Amino acid sequence: MRVTRITTNLPVADIDAAKVFYTDFLGLSAEEFNLGWVARYTSPETGAHVQLVTHDATAPEDSAISVHVDDVDAAHDAAVRAGYAVVHPLTTESWGVRRFFVRAPDGTVVNVVAHHD
């Protein structure tokens, strides 16, 4: 498994209300996606990005970060072998990702994710 990107998941009450600050003020003007409960905004010049999350649509807990990997199944197997708590099972989601949530030893919930074909 190789980590390809890490995205901060910022909890917000309202994505549309928060969007102006991140897009206009910080210049993260490209909306990569917006599912209503989660949206990602990126700087077209630098690739810097942030993900705004009101709540997770299918998981029992919200995650602090999303770690994008090249092989999510291998990552899941490694987490289970290491004895880490999987708090959302390995799932292929309707919006085009395969993911699971794992709790780090410090308590942080991490969304481990890959786009599936």
C-alpha cells in the first residue's frame, strides 16, 4: 500500500456558508465535488485542498483526515493484522470510492480511501 494524498476533513455546520471563506479568501476556488454533506475545494495553482464535512453519510463517526491509498484492500488487511480498530467496514460507496475507517492509537478516526473502477 502506498499513500498518494492526505486530505484534512474540516467539520462545518453548513458547507455553503463555509465555502466562501475557503474559496474566496484562501483561493481554493476549484470545487472538485460537492455531495451536500462533503465537498472538496482546491487551489488550481498549487493543488492545496481542504474537505468540508457536515457529517458522514454512511459511517457511524466522522473522520479527521482522509488518506488516499493505491490499494485500500491491502491497507484494510494491514490494519486488521496490526489490531487497529476498524470503526467503519471496508465498503464500496455509491459515490465511487472504496474505503474503511480506522482508529489510530491516539483516538483519531482516519478514512482510508481509494477510487474504484
